[in-house]
Amino acid sequence: MLNETDMQDLALASHGCRISFSSCGHEDIASSQNIIDGSRSTFWTTTGLYPHSFIISFPKPINLSTITVRSYCVKNMLIEACSGNLSTGFVELKTLDMQLTDLHHQVSKVNLDSTTAHHLRFTIKDGFQEFCAIYKVEVFGTQLQHHL
């Protein structure tokens, strides 16, 4: 079995990953790509009223091991997975209840047992302020060779 040091972050645009949906509108897709650009200094910000969501789509299905979310002012977030080609029929993986941090990123790590996904949906259900930010989502696992 592989450990996290043997795996790579699959949630990167450079690996063919993309943001296929952002609830802040079509024009926001460009700024939401900051979540998967590999930098911890760029970010995507919400526009106020909750909930807000975004979907990360992978070029091929993956076997998830760990998801790490770097955020700011997020109070509650739902993470869901979909293993099909279309981003429908999501299954809940984890609900995160986060603590408010003082001027630094919230870092939330979710360990998963052999979960397969082609798409991951992240729904920010509530924030500590009107606006919150997602700096980076890291997804460690392995890319599956064959579609399900």
C-alpha cells in the first residue's frame, strides 16, 4: 500500500484537473482555477450569501487517500464524491466544522479509505464572515488506469 509520500497531489491544473463548476457564476470559473494552480498564495473567494460550491473534475477516476483544504473564514464545509463520468449522484464523504484562525490559513485534512472519485464537490455551508476564501485543495491518491 502506498503512503502519502509516495503519492502526488492530483488536484492540479498541470495534471489535467479542472474546476468544472463554481456557484459564484460562469465568469468566476477563471478565479476558481486558483484552487488548483499549485500556489498557496492565490485563492478563490465567495461572494457573500451561503452556500457556495465548486467541483473539481479529474481527467480520469482516482482512488482517494487524503484531501487537504487550505481556507480562510470557512465555518462549515461538505465534501462529496462522484465516481461517474458526469458530475451527478454525489455521495457525502465528510462534513468539516472548522475553527476560526487569526490571520492564517485553516488547514483541514481528511483521510479516506479507498474512495474512488471522478469529481469532488466542496460546499461551503457557512462562514465566519460574509466572505471566505479557498486557497488550495490537495488531493492525494492514485489515478486509476481504467474507467469504472
